[in-house]
Amino acid sequence: MVIVFISYFSAILAISGSIYLALKFHKSWYAPLKELAIKPEFGGVNIFLGAMVGYLGSHFDKEIYNATGRLYLPADWTGGTPWITGQFTVVPVFFWILVILTVIAFIATVSAQGSAAAEINTEFRSSFKRLFTMPPNGFLDEYRKLALGSGRLVMDLPPTLRRSQHQELIRTLLLSICNVVKEYDSGRNSCVYGCNIMLYFGTGSSRFNTRCKALRKNIRCIERGVALENLAGVLELQRILSISSHTGVNPDKRLQKLALPIPMTSGPLDVLDYIPGAPLTFATGKPAAYRSQKDLIEKVEKNRRFSSNVLDDLVATLNAQNESVQAVICIPLYSYYTSGVPEAIGILNIHKNIVDEHFEAKYKNFGDLLAPLVQNLERAVSLYP
């Protein structure tokens, strides 16, 4: 009889499980069932079904047994007769239907509770992580001062500036942006924050031809055998247009000379053609945040379009900046003094000297706050000779 019981139990689980899985894969049916199963009232339904199954099973056990035995008991278990005598009635049919419904309701309840617990845990983890991306008290007051100061600098800009004055103006605007990020990041004294600008030199332009010798000397992460003239252009780090939270409005002398290639491509934009960081941001026109140098290196390692020469060059370049640059945000800069579509003129890099697992999430929060300060910077850089 134990074997018979196990057979019945397995059959009920198989039937109930199959029906539940069919409902689960049919989203229009499963969604209402899931919402219903998580409600406290659904527990009453389970109790009612269980009570009905228990009542029918105890009061009509022989009838249920005989009706079931007609179908499943072998002849040698019944004294040589193929079936146990007895007739199907409403009670056995109703009993087994209730058993199947009870099992389905139980599975639905357990599944819905598990899904709800997983959603709550995910939301809790997300909220907990968000705590690390929120600004400290008093941030908005500091931001207002920095934003107003940045706006006044551009509004009060004289019609003509000496080159050194223009450079100092840009560095002052960079310092405002740097201080916003620092204040948002709780003003950690242990971190060194910095900003720098990479200007774009399009191949064949007069500016490119003037800087060609220096660009050729400072170019990094370029495939062997590729000439500068075969690129779309080059992004060059302007050390004179850089600052850090330690240097104030003075240039950050710890930065190394650097130029990065923007390849010549045909057809639709393919992000795999560009080195992650400033080149990719320039190509896509979308800001990007990286938690550490490791993020940049891993993206190149996984991209089989780049040779080991490019990877080795990138690692060496980042190692040279190791003390200054770890977490990085790259923001495209545009000139608004050209007719038609704004022209990309370079990249603003915002960096800190430690790894920050939440840097990307933080930028999503304070990116809109930086927008007016970045626009002020764009106006100043657009006029830079």
C-alpha cells in the first residue's frame, strides 16, 4: 500500500505542478494568480481547501479508495480480479479535484512569497546602495554658491583675454566643477579630486597640422603601423587646462602628456572600435563613468579588435597616472558658437585618486546638477585659441 500511496502522491504532484507551470508561462494568467496568492485572504482559501480535503478523505475514505482502486490497483493485489468492485460517484471526483487545487494553491503561495521576498531584498539592497550615492547635508547650499560663481565668471567675460588669462578662467571653471563633485562626495579629505580637458584635433585641420609633431610624440594606444593621418582625429590632454583639489587653480603637474586616437570608421557607429574612456565618450556623445582603471583595462581585454600592443600601452598609460586617476567620469564638450548642430570639441575628465564602486551611480544623481557648470565651461573652451 505504501507503493500505491507514493504512486498517488507522485501523480498528484505531477499533475498539479504541470498545471501550475502552464499557468506560470502564460503571463496573462500567472500575474493575477501571483497577486492573489500573496494576499493574506488567500491563506484562508488554502485552509478551506485543506479542511474540505480532510473532511472528504475521512468520511468517504472507502468510496474514494474503491473508486481509485478501480483504475490503479493491479489484479494480483485484488485477489485475481482486474478491478475492485465499486462505482464512480461525485465524491471521489470532487475529492481529487480539491486535492489538485490545494496543491496548486500551496505551490502558488510558496512561489509568490518567495518572489515577494526576493523583490523586497532587491529593493532593500538597492536602497542601501543608494545611501552611498546621496549628498551630505548642506550640499545644495554649496552647490548654489559654486554654480552662481561659475555663471558670473562667464557673464562677466571681457571681449578679449590674453592666453594666460583664458587658461586661468578655464581652470577656475574646472575648479568649480571639481568642488561640486567633492562636496557631493561628502568632501572626503582622503581623496584627491581633479579635472582636465582633452581637446580634439581633427585630421587635416590647421590646428592638427600645427600640433602634429607633439601629437605624434604623445600618442598612445594606437595600433602599430597606423599613421596619425589615417585617423579621424586625436584627443590631446591639455595639462595647462587641468586642476586638482590640491593645486587649486594651478595646473595639475602630476598628469602625464597624453594623446589618444579617434579612428576613422565607415558605416554606423560601433562602440567596439573605440578605446573606452575619453575616445568612446567623444564618439558616442554620451557621458560615461568608470569605477577604476581596472574597468577600462577589462573592457579592452574583452574586445578582440584591439591587439595586445594597445592593451599594453593602455596599462602603461594608466599606471603612469595611477596616483592621480582611478575613478573617472568622461563628459563630451561641445561648441555652441557654430551654426547648426553643436560641434564636439573635446572631453572633460573628472577623476579621483581612489577606486569608487558607486561613482557611476553618483554621477547619475549629480550629472544634471553639473550641466550648467559644464555649459559655462563649454563657452569658455569654445573661445580658447
